[in-house]
Amino acid sequence: MNKSIKLFSILFMLVWGVSCQRNYTPKPKAYFRIEFPERAYQQFDTNYPYAFKYPKYCIASPDTSYGSEKYWINIEFPKFNGKIHISYKSIKDNFQELMEDSRKLAYKHSVKADAIGEKMFIDDDQKVYGILYDIQGDAASSIQFFATDSTKHFLRGSLYFNSKPNKDSLAPVIKFVKEDIIVLMESLNWKE
């Protein structure tokens, strides 16, 4: 018994001596560092009634989901696990309805949004007029937009990520993608 107490005492002192040598500092919670690709753009110019520039690090493909219509596409950001859903409608005495639907879909996120900013786009030369909705907060879609010539064409887009909305972790990515959406809107032109 005496030997076991001595052995236990020696082991205890050894463990205590070794464990007291380290200064442990807990690490704060943080998000992964995101490496952004270098900006470069390519032309989306097919037999669709519209054309625009979109990032080379994206994949543009027809929207084949249930309910999609002709000329609808998705622009995927594989690195960010996000997607811009783009829908297109021909204007046929439904301009006000399309405008109101677009506004309602953007403001539907006001339940979770901290704020919704609007930025107007006007390009008289290309006959492109639109609004970019900057939805701040933990909303499902952080950016929505529409562009139109007000007589024939109406294009609408929504940015979504395949993750739980978190304004803090997604903020750098949203800021990066927002610039790409602005390039898309500024380069948009209609085909007659």
C-alpha cells in the first residue's frame, strides 16, 4: 500500500508539473478566410433575347427546375455555394404587374432584413432601366434586381446561398458578388 501511495504521488506530481508548463489561451470563434478569385468577365450571348457580362469563375446554365420558363438561367458561384436565379418575361400589357411582383418579392424579405436599400440603374443608350435591392440582415436572399426596357423585356434576378443566412459570415461574399451583379446590370443589352 505504501508503494502504491508513493507511485501515485510521483505520477500526480509528474502530471501536475507537465501540465503547468503550458500557457493555454482559448481561441475566439471566427469564420474561415475566404480567398476571392481575380475579377474577369465573359459575355453571355446566346439566342436569348438578352446579353450581359458575367464572371469567368461562374457557370451559366439554363434553369431546368420545375416551373421554369424559356430564357430562365442560373449563374452559379461554385466556390461560394451560391446562385443567381435569373428569370425573363416578355412585356405584353403586364409591365405594372411585373414591376409590382418584383418589388413584392424583394420586400418579402423585410421580415428578416435589417434594411433594404434601392439603387437605380438608367442606361438610355441601351434602354436598360432597373433597380438593385440590397437586402441587409439574415434574409434568405441578400440581393435582388430587375432590369427592363419598359416595352418588350423584363429580366429579374435573385441571389441565394445554399447555407443558413448569417449576415456576419456572408458579408464579404455578398459584397464581392454584388460588384459582379452591378457589372451584369451595367453590361445588359436587349436583342430586338
